[in-house]
Amino acid sequence: MKKYIKAAVTLLVLLVVYFLFQPVLVHNFGWKPFPKNLKSLENKVLKLQVDKIFSTEYLKLKTPALSISIRKNDSVLFNKTLGFADIENKIKATSQTKFRIGSVSKALTSGGLGVLLQNNKLKLNTSVNDLFSDKYQKLSNLTIQELASHTSGIRNYETCFCFPIWEYYNNNKYESVEESVTIFAEDNLLFKPSTAFSYSSYNFTLLSLLMEKSSNKNFTSFMNEEVFTPLKMTNTSNNEKDNIAVFYQLENDEFKKVFKINNSNKIAGGGFVSTPNDLTKFGSAILNNKLFNKEVQQQLFTPIKLLNGEINKQNYGLGWRIDETSKIFERNRKVQIIHHGGVAMGSTAFLLLLPEYNISAAIVMNSNTNKGAQKLSKILYKIINELTHDDKVHSLKL
């Protein structure tokens, strides 16, 4: 009998260890050779230089699919998708294929926040205590501005008493935003609010709860009714169904599907799926004040200062990074860029706004690679430069 008990205990321990460390333990299994004939499979006639640039960059990335959209004044300049939404079943990606956009979700959430700011449903100094006076004691003094700019002190993903042991690999479904907030609600802040910057998607989880309370709507319903539907963003939601890409890991010319996760614990900060077409519709709407006025736009696009008077280290506004770059145009001419990158399991995205040109650009791929968002941004820079020779934007109908 003791033998059987010992064997049962051993098996139980092994099962617990497996589910705790499942993402690591399964990493070395299931890899397949990455297709070497992507170029021939595409079989495209590349008549335009911008086509050639995009195709070349796609092949360099060695990603299953790459999709891009660029708009000026809300008119499409360039829109193209190459590769496969599903490698094994040879299903090609199209402009309608949906990708995880990771932290680009924060920019979308900031659009919803802008609507609430304009309608005076929220103010930048609205605190958690203003809306939830009897809850969240450790978070009670945090403001909308601190949450949307990552200056609140809320921690990021950690290990947990859960399966698997890392919060980032969560595969449990959270039924509500309020339930998601319980992950970190009782943890100490990393610093006194507004004294430092610490990037954390949980800031946007709590922000979305305040947005729910102020709008009297479920967060995803609010975003759909107030942002996605008015802008005809028909391929944007938190629902990973219907024309969704398969998401992959790539290593040493091999591929495998990523570990299955559930993003319900971080919808506002990293849980939306979308397409470049939808993302550029959104970007153009922000630039052209379709959702809210110029004053609110500037609130979102202004880097937040800490209590010591210094701008935070990432030039982060409210859901956007605000920078200048000389890497887009010839002669190293500087231009302001408003942007956000996103990395999710098996997917990478980048959204870029150029206010001076009224250009909105987005690019996504269904894989992760080292410095993936940075690589995608450089592709956008090359394409935009090609489209804007001599500061003249040529409309391409492709």
C-alpha cells in the first residue's frame, strides 16, 4: 500500500511541477522547419518600388505574415499583406486577417479615455477613491493621469500561485475587469505616485475599471460603442475568433505555435486584436479630431512630468510615446512621431502617427523576434520615406 501511496504522491508532484512550469517544459517540443520558398509561394508581380521594399523587408524578417497600412488625411496610401495566417494549412493572410496587437491596445484605450475626458465623465485628477470609495485601499489615491502614464507605481507581471507560475502566461479566463484588478490590488506600490516611471499593463487594467464606472458600461462594450463602431473598425475587438492569425515562435529557421494564453486579465493594456487597416483608421481619427477635440488630443500627446519637474524617461503621454526622429526622411530632417509598439504571444505590432503629415501607419506580424517592434518601425520609416519623396505624398491605389 505504501508503494502505491508513494507512486501517487510522486505522480501528483510531477503533474504540479509540469503545470507550474509548462511554458518552459514544452518549449523544446513541436518545432518544424520554416518554409524556405515564401517568395515563390507569394508569386507577386512587383511593379512599384514601394512593393519591392515591402517584399524585401518581409523576406528579411522571416515571419509567417506581415501586414501594413498607411493613410494620409484618412485616405489609404499603401495597404499590403504578405505571407500566411496559417503556415501548416497554407492559409494566406489578407488585409482582413486579425492579429494580436499587444500594448498597442493602450493607444486604443487612450482613445476611449479621450472620449470620457471630452464628455467630462472623467478628469485627469479623478482618483480611484473618487469612484470606489470603499475598495482598493492601496490604490485609492491613484489618478487617471498616473495610470495612463505609468507613473502610478503599480507593479508589472510577476510569478504567482497559479498555473503556469508566470502571470504573463496566464491561460485562465477572467470574467470581469474587476476580477482582473484583484491580481495586484493588495500589492504595495513600487514608489510614491508621480515620482518615477514604471511600465506596467496593469495600470491600464485599473484604468479600464475606472472607465467602466464612469461610463456605466462594460469596458469592451464601451470601446465598441464609442470608438470601434463609430470609426468602422470592424476587425477590432478582444475576441480571438473569426479570421484570426495563428501565432508562432520562430527560432533557427524553425517554427511552432506559441503557448496558449488568455489575455482577459489585460484587455485594455494588451488584449485587443486588430488589423493595420483598422489601426490606421483609428490613428487618422485621432489626428483629425473625429473622437474628441484638439485640446483633449494634446492632453494625450503631452509627455507627463514627474513631481520633480522632469519628463518621464520614456516621453510617455497618456497611452502614447511622443518623440522626434530623423530616421524617416532624407537629409536627417527631424519630425515628431506619436507611437506605440506592442508585443504579444506570437505577434508584434507598431502604430505610428506623424502629425505634421497627417499620416497614420501601422504594421503587424504573427511572430515574435528580437527587437521585433523596432524592426517593424524601421520598415514603416522606409515605406513612408518612399511615399513622401520631396515632401509630396503620392496616392497609390493597390
